[in-house]
Amino acid sequence: MKKLTLFKLSALTALGLIATASSASAQRTTIFFGCGFTQTAQNAAGGNSNIRANINAGVRNTNRALNPSQTSARLRGRSYALFPNYSEAGKDVGSALGDWRRRRSIIGNTAAGQTQLQFENQIRADFMMLIVKAGGGGGNGQATPDSGYSCILQGRATQPTFPHEIGHNVSALHSHANTMAKTPQNRLPRTQVTLLGSAGRGYSDVAPRYSNPNVRYRRARTGVAGSRENALRIFRSRVARAAIR
Ligand SMILES: [Zn+2]
């Protein structure tokens, strides 16, 4: 334990980020998270309490990746709500995110847009995720980098997709240099596995880490020294991201 503390301190001090252990803990930043979900997503999850439990699992999984990655950031759930009048018709994850991010439905002064605006103003969360069922293509989840908006399929709330998209929201990128070194999976041009990258036993074997060359998972470094590192990107952007709205 002592060794770990010293290692963590020396690594951060070398990067010029902190001077002392006390300042490290003082700079810990909480990002408050709000989540909306559609009626079809709630139904697919098996009801309101189920989808809420899934979102809480996603928050826990995100912190299980943020904490050991030494990002000094943590995610807290603030409020979750059903958006009964938010229509998924004709949308995939990408187009649903576009509407959610721009509150596009407000332009037509729709009930859905008004509900969203009211919710956001009420809960004052830094980040807003929308969970949809989305019949069409468009992937498992998408985030607009650094915007505080993301959207995922309801079936992915309990999976690495959740901390992956939140990672994008706090400046993390897809890059081979950002992910675990020395595992053949990560050398493949598969962008979906480079943020919370594969731990080396296939695409479903995800390392619960944001890449950091000073942090190992199963004895392998989770990042590449001297290159862009997602844990460092999150550390540097966390205060600004926590004040996004
Ligand atoms: Zn991604």
C-alpha cells in the first residue's frame, strides 16, 4: 500500500501535476451525472426499477475504472428520469444523441424538448446521458466529446460501453497509443477496443482502466509512456468538464 502511494505520487509529481499527497486528494473532482431514458428502453430493460439499477451499475463500473486509473475524477448519479414523450421513431444511437445534445425537439417546441430542458435545469448535472432502445444501426453508444452528452443502448448500460462513452465526455480518445501495450488485440485497427481496451483475451475481455502507463492491469501497462494517455487527459480536463453546465 505504501509502495503504491509513493509510486502514484512520484508519477504525478514527475508530470508536474501535483506537489503533495494532500493536494492530490483535494483536487479530486466529482462529476454529477443525470440520465434520461425512453419508454421503449424502460420496457426493454424490464421496468423502471430495472433500468435505474442498470444505470447505477454503469456509474459503479465507471468509478471502478476511474479510481484505479488515477484520474482524480469520480462520477455520481444525480437524477434519472423516464421521458415518456421522447420518440425514438426513425432514430439510431447517433441521431438520438444529436437530438439530445442539441435539444433539437425544442426547436419545434415539442413536449419532449420542454421536458428535457426542465429536467436539465432542475437537476443541474454536469453530464447527461440518454438511454434508448434504438432499432436501427448506429452502434452501442456514442458521445459528443467534451460536450457532456452521450447516448447508449439500454442493453449496454451495464457493460463497458457506459464507462467508454463517459470517457469520451471527459476528453478520452481512441488511439492505439492510448490503450494497453503489448497485447495483440490492441494493435488491431478496431477503434471500439482502444478506450477501456482489451486485456488481451478477446474483444469481450475489457480492461476496466483508462489508459495510464503507470497503472498495470494483469501485469501489463495500461498505457504508453510519453504518449497521449487517457487517464492524464481525464485528469487535466476533469475540473472543466465538471462545470460543463
Ligand atoms: Zn468510443
